[in-house]
Amino acid sequence: MDNTLLSLRGLTKTYPGVVANDDVSFDIGRGEIHALLGENGAGKSTLVKMIYGLVAPDKGEMTLAGAPYRPAKPSEARQAGVAMVFQHFSLFDALDVAENVALGMEDPPKSRDLAKRIRDVSEAYGLPLDPSRVVGTLSAGERQRVEIIRCLLQEPRLLIMDEPTSVLTPQEVEILFETLRKLKSEGTSILYISHKLEEIRALCDTATILRLGQKVDTTTPSETTARQLAEMMVGSSFAAPEARHTEKGDVALEVRGLSLPAPGAFGTPLRDLSFEVRAGEVLGIGGVAGNGQDELLAALSGERTCPAGSVWLKGADVSRQGPTARRAAGLLSAPEERLGHAAAPNMSLVENAVLTAGKRKALVRNGMIGWSRARDFAEEVITRFDVRTPGPHVAARALSGGNLQKYVVGREILQDPEVLIINQPTWGVDAAAAAAIRQALLDLAAGGTALVVISQDLDELVEISDRFAALNEGRLSPAYPVADLDMERIGLMMGGAHDMEATHAP
């Protein structure tokens, strides 16, 4: 009997000016965890959209369990036994777990029966959920459980997972992996997309690598190093980030007793935060999504002024100043949400350069925009940070997520900040681009800039930070030298362990 569940042959999809997938062929076995790897723009998203019925291939064919398979919409894919957990959750905060699950089902059962099924399935797979809990009160890890359980209730033959561990603590990652291995043992196939290569090596049986829309190789991850996988993805070697050891300077940023109400019914208040960062130092702040990261960046950047506490920049109180004044004084920021917060979608890259660098790069003088200077600055960012785009005239929304991320981060770094607050610096970018961004941050610190790096990528924080603190439910733990911590202790801190000295003890 053929052990292949899904077979792809010659899948091709072209958009105006770009071939997203070019003659892609590979198989996914029954009960196999199959990784799909590639740098930003390699064609991973387009490929899984074709499998899930979101877009139709221009050429090629698919077979599922030996039968022709060409879903015209996601509901047809689900009926055929294909389910997908997206990177960005599609849940309604004001509804409870059972109501959200029902919305994703073609023919949901009665509420009482559905609640029982949710409890039974969630407990069977080690992902306990209360069907009556309002989603807005759930942690990011619990929200992901809702998405997974919604898929498992469909009893899928193939489960597609897109960056599933990006919002999880190390302990939650282990629980997820146990669940996926259980599904595998029961014969479910899993197509797993992730930029975390060590996870791929630990979990996946096979990996297919895409580059520029084409399949370049299929390999066994456990027999391949993470560096080899990364170099297969980008087609060349690249250097790992390397810090230059320099003496730390005076305190550049000091936060004293900072508190901030929640921005809405499901936001997170900040509760009495205090910390300091010296010139040339990188303070890493980790936490599961939804524990106050966005609120912290807003409070430090000046987007929201805090009713309690203070923010000091190089000895000056800037607590009542807004973003423009703080930027002029040297405190710059790059938020997590690229499109809409860090960049205006319909504005060109030149115009987006003016939005944050107008004063520091003298792009605006006497109320007049110097378009030539602005274009030169945008082109410098594009060149220095290898932003893949036809030119600075292109609208921000036309860039892939990874390339827009490189542009946003580069735009702030090239303004030579005294202090840089950055949230999720390498969110959704490939291994080579992530290494380049991390190296740029380390170089900035070596030049004397104080950095606060907020990230859910713990490997990233361990790699580039001097000290680490955890944000949990709007409270910040003490900051400890990274060299004194391991992943277990970091995970406990992120989970809100109160006895930090015991957590920190060797």
C-alpha cells in the first residue's frame, strides 16, 4: 500500500511580476511530520494556500490519498481532511471558547454536545481547555489550543501548522510537541512551517526546502545541522551574529515605578515597572504574547503617557513628552506590528522614511520635505539592509513581511539612536535576515546605544542580550545576566514564577 498521503506535482503559481511557485513537487507521507522551509519570499505561504484552497494553482496537480485533489475553497479542503492552524489567530475575544470553535465548523453540534467534545478532545491530547472561558481572557498559548482543538474536531488527515511556537514558552513548546507526536502515532500527517531550525531538527521526519519559488532539496533534518538547513534555504553561507565586548557606559534609560491602565477590555495593564539600561547594553525582555509587550513599547516611546511612574533619558525626565520629542532627544522605537503601526501601508518607502526620520535625518526643514534627501535615506536603508524591492517608490504594503521588517528596523538603526526600543525585531524573517538584523543590533550596542529588545524568540534574546527580564501579566521580573540563566529558568520567569531568587539559583 502506498504510504503517501498528499502528492504535489508541478505546482506553479504566478502573480504579476513574480513566480511565487515554480514547478514544485514533493510528497507528504501518512503519519509524517514534514517541514516546509525557505527564506522570506521563497513561496511557502503560496504553496500552503494552494493546499488549503485559498488560491488555485496555474499548473500542476495534487492527489490526496490517491484521489485527485483541487479544493476551490477552504471548506472543501476541510471536508477532504485538511486543516490549518494559522500563525495569526482568527479568534473573537468577546466570544467564549465553544463559540469560537463552532464558528470554524461547517455543521456544529448543539452547545452542550460541543462543550463535551472540546473537553474530551483537549484532555485526550494534553491541551486542556474550558469551553466556557471567554477567549479575551486566555493566554497566547491557550488561544493556540483553541485553534488546534478546532482543527482536531474535524479529525484531519493532514494538519498544516504555520509558525506554531512563536508565542509559546519553552514548557508550552514541549506540550505542543507531545501533542504533535501523538497525532503522528495515530496516523495524522503534519506539514510544519517554522524558522526555528533546531525545532525542525528535533520534531520533523523530513524537510522540503524552497528557494525563490522552487524546490531545491528534500532532506532528513535530524541528519542535517541547523546551519546546513539555513544555508540550503538562502543558497549561500552567512556569518552568525557576533558581539563585540565593550565596557558599558552610564545609565541611558531609567524607568521608575511605571504603571499604565489597560488600553481596552482585553489589554494588559503595566504594573509598577522599574529597570535601567546602560549605554552599550542590550536588555532582553521576554514574555508570551499578550503580557504587556505592546503596552510597554507604547509607554517607553511616548505613544501613551503613564499616570504613575517616570521615564528618564540620559538623566532628563521625558515622562510627559510625546513620541516626537522623545525621538528628537534620541529615544527611538520600532513596534511589532509592521504594517499599520511601524509603516503606513499605502505610503511609499520614501514617505515612510520621512514619518520617523524627518527631524533626526534633517529630511524636513522649516516645514518643507526635502524629497531628494528622503529618497537618498530610503535607498541607504534598502541597500544596507538588503531590502528586496524594486525601489524606494514602492508602497510599504507591496513588500513581503520579512522585507518590510528589514526596512523598518534599518530605518531606526540608521538614525543613530541613543536608546532603541524594539519589539519582535526578527518576527517572520528567515535565518539569514534574522542573523543580519541581530548583528546590526549588536553593532549598534557596540557603538554605545542602549537597547531594549522585546521578543518572544528566546534563542534570539539569549544570543544578543546582556541581561534578561520576563514580562508576565504586566509585571517585570528582576533582570539577570543571561550567562547565569538556562531555558528552564527563563521559561519559569515567563510563566510568572514569583520566587525569582530560587528561579535564578544554580
